[in-house]
Amino acid sequence: MSSLATQFGQSFSDHPLRKAFMKWQCRVRQMAMRENEGRPDDAIMPAVLLAGQSEPLGRVITVMNKGPGYSVTPELQHMAAKTNDPAQIRDQAIRFLSSAYYQKAEEFSDILTATFPPASPGAAQIHDSGECRLLFDAYAQRFDLTCKVWRLAPHNLLHQATMAHNGLFNPQMPPDTVVLGFEPDWDRSRADPEIR
């Protein structure tokens, strides 16, 4: 995929594994919002495995962002700007994200994102590797995604959407937070049980 496609956050793949993963992610994220007050679990926090490593580097909290035609970034930014009370912002975010937000998997980009502290050695290591595997394992389903890693610039739509989303749950996030994008290579990725 070119940098231009990353800029717009959409891979346009109709791979069956992509469709299954996106539907599963929408379902587990909606459950996290409705049943767990937005707290991420293993379905949202994959283990990161770098090439040549037998042990995961750690886990990252991934964000699934709407594609450009369905973006709600301005709404998320407005929600955060309405009040200075973090608890109120979080409650509004959970209500918003647990309603219809995750209903339509086709509205989402398959490029997952994650935030890291400024100058994070882990983010640098993941980015420098150029590629990694994200291992999701929860609810009797496993996805092993081989991903190209992008460091997203602040003007990138996925960067902006990720910062707006995560800012609802962490208002103290520094403006120079690092945002990485993980672009799955669906032909090299796997699921267990297999998707047919």
C-alpha cells in the first residue's frame, strides 16, 4: 500500500480474513464499551512480535478508526472540549462508543493504530523493524496479523482520529505522542479457527 492510501486510512481489500477480523473487532470493542466501561482486554490489546523474536515485545492497546467517509473525529474532539471534567468526558465517550459506533464493520479502516509516549524506545523499535505481527487471542478466536508499521504524522487522518479517541480516555496525553499505524497483509495473516 502506498503512503497516499495510508494517508486516507483505507486498504480497500475484500479479503475474507479482513472481513472476519473487522466484524470480530467491532463486536469485541462494542462489548468492551458496554460491559467493561471501555477497559481494553486481550481482544483489543494484541501481543507484538518483531521479526526474528520468539517472545513478544509486549502488548499494545489498538484503536480502530472510521474510514474517511465515516469519520467522527470532529465529534470526538468536540466531546473532549465541552468540559474539563475527565470523568464526564469518559462517560460521554463510553455512551457514544457503546451505542451504534461499532455497528458497521465496513465503515472502519483496517489500519489499526496505537499511541506511545513521546520518544518511546518501544515505538522506535517497532517502527524500525518495519514489520511486526499482532497476535490477538480472546473469546475462543485467534488472529495472527502480519503488519507493515507506519509512523503517522500529525496531519495524517488516522493520527488525528487516534489522538481524538484516546484523548477521551487520557486527557493528559502529550501533544507529541507517537502514533503508529499497523497495516495488515491479509495474505500473510492467519486465523484460528480458520476463516473460510
